[in-house]
Amino acid sequence: MFGRKKPLKNYRKGTKRKRQFAFLRRLAIGFYVVAGVAGLLATSCLFVFVHDVITQCDYFKAHRLKIEGGQRLSHAKIIALASIKKGENILSVNLAMARRRLLAHPWIAKAEVRREIPSGLHIRIREHVPLAIVKLDRKYLINEKGQVFKEWTAADPANLPLVSGLELSDISRGVKSAAVALQQPAAPLRHSQSKGSLNRPFEAVMQVLLMGKQVRGILSNRQIKQILVDREIGITLKVFKQMQTVVLGYHNYPLKFRMFTDILTYGKQQRSFPEFNRIDLNNVNRIVVNPVIQSGDHKEV
């Protein structure tokens, strides 16, 4: 009447088998995981062992240390800065860390450290080339790119032009580049630009310094003792040991350099031409020469 019931025995039997299979499967997975971890540990230990063997092997000891680029810094100083020792295994040297140590020195602009298998290390550096001393709150050295790279000390070069009249904001905003500043002469500074263009004085200074670096003789950087910056007037130089004044203004520097050379050449040829204490080249159409003999006199050329 109510029908036959399916026996529960078979159902329970199938469930039990499934549980057994699931247990065995979990056990197999656990075994594989343990085996994988053990294999990974064994491989790691092998790598560590091989690394220790290689980094302690005499075959890779640094017998040759090649140093390039040091002028102010001696080879011994460069090696000490990189914390590299002769005889050290080259594979144990952290090249990136050695490079960072070198770049931490204010005179080093670029650094490269590489291995030369089997027993050599090559260190190549490029030092900053000081172009001038800039007087701000203290004296600083700038390079050919117009970058301040260190504070000037008594141990640094002193026979560089001293630049005064700039502000920190002029240098922090920077100049286009050394090459661009030299290839594109500074345009005349209008009165409306004198307050708004903070980089104009610095660009003018850089152009004068780069020109003085390239030329030889009368108006080279060796002869330029000071560069005075006035935002309204422009650039004024103090030249030679007598600290004679040369007013350049803000434009036509290549032409003014040539005209200054021509004036001095003419003065040497003409014995009656007096020594000067000031030459105003701001207006190339009206050059004013103030002689030394009488301060009130001046001569136009």
C-alpha cells in the first residue's frame, strides 16, 4: 500500500566511500605540498651553497682594479669611496651600492662600476667641472650646466670668476642648457621684463662664462675676476689684476667680446692711448672709455 522503501544501507555505503576518497585526495595534496616545500628548501639551500662557493672562490678575486676619470680625486680615494678592496671576490661586490657611494661625493657627477670576469673591477667616474663661484648666502661652485654642486671651501679652486648679484631663485629655476645658452645669445632685456624674467640674469651670466671658457687671451675666464649682476643694467665685469670695469649689459656678448679685444689691441698699438679703468660696451654704437690718468675724462671710440 505504501510502497517499498529503498534500503539505506547502500546510500551509507556510497557516502563512506566518497569520504574515504576525499581523505585520500587531501592526503595526496598534503604530500605534494610537503614535497614541493621540501624541494624548494633543498633548491634554496643548493643555491646558497653554490653562491657561497662562488663568492669565496679564489678564481674570482679582484686582482685588477681599473680606475678612469679621476682628476681631483686620487685612485686610492675613489677605491675607498666605493668601499672596494683589492683581493675581494668580484661577485660579492654590490655594484649598485658602490655606485651610490661614489655619487654621494660632491665632486663626482657620474659613476659606473662593472665587473670584468674573472678577476677585474672597472670604476669610471666623471667629476664636475667648476665654472665659477656664486655668492649667495655663502659661496658655492657651479658647473658648466649651471648646477650648484657643492659649497666652496678654501680647499677648492679660487682662480674662478666670482658671481654676485644673483638670487637663489635664479639658480633654482635654472638655465635651458649650456649648449642652448651659448648658441642662442641673450636678447635685450626690456624694462618690462626686468622683474618678470627671473632667469634672464642667470642665463646672461652663463653665456658670459661659457664664452669666457672657450676663448683664449684677453677676456677669458682666467682674466675675468668678478661678474656683477644688476637686473636693470645687466652684466658688469671686473677684469685683470687691476680689477678694471667692463660694462656689457644684457645682449650682443659675442660682438662685445670682439670689440673689447679690438680696443685693447688698438690701445697697445697707439702709445698715446691711455690705460683705462672703465669701458662701457652696453651700447655698441657709443662705446665710452674712461682713462686712468684723470677720472673725470673719458674717450669715445
